[in-house]
Amino acid sequence: MNKEIKEKIITVCEEKIAKKGENVGLSFYAFFKNKNDNPKVLMEVATWWIQTHQLDHFEKAVKIKQMIQNNE
């Protein structure tokens, strides 16, 4: 994943955590608008989420943020 989407993922996670607390969950769709305006990046994130890490549909935002920061 490119630097831009990684930064967006971290920002979205931080916003969700600030609004709803440490236990807030999210899916990879949280990082995209309701329009599929960038299918290449959407597929990169989906592949990272589903195939590479075999994450559940909803995961804790703190976990995703940490994974991205650790470049997993």
C-alpha cells in the first residue's frame, strides 16, 4: 500500500478511536467514500486485510492502526 492510503488509515483509526473509544471496530470500507472512485487502492487494502492478514470483517481500530504503523 502506498504512503497516502497508510496515512489515511491511521487518521481514520485515530478519529474513530477519539469519537467512540478504544474498543471501536471498523472494516476496510471505512477508509473509502461510498463511491468506488479508486478501485486499485480499494483492492490493495482489501487484499492486505482479507488475504494477507485474514482479518475479520470488523476489527478494532487500535489493532489496525498498530499494524499499519508497524508496516505489517
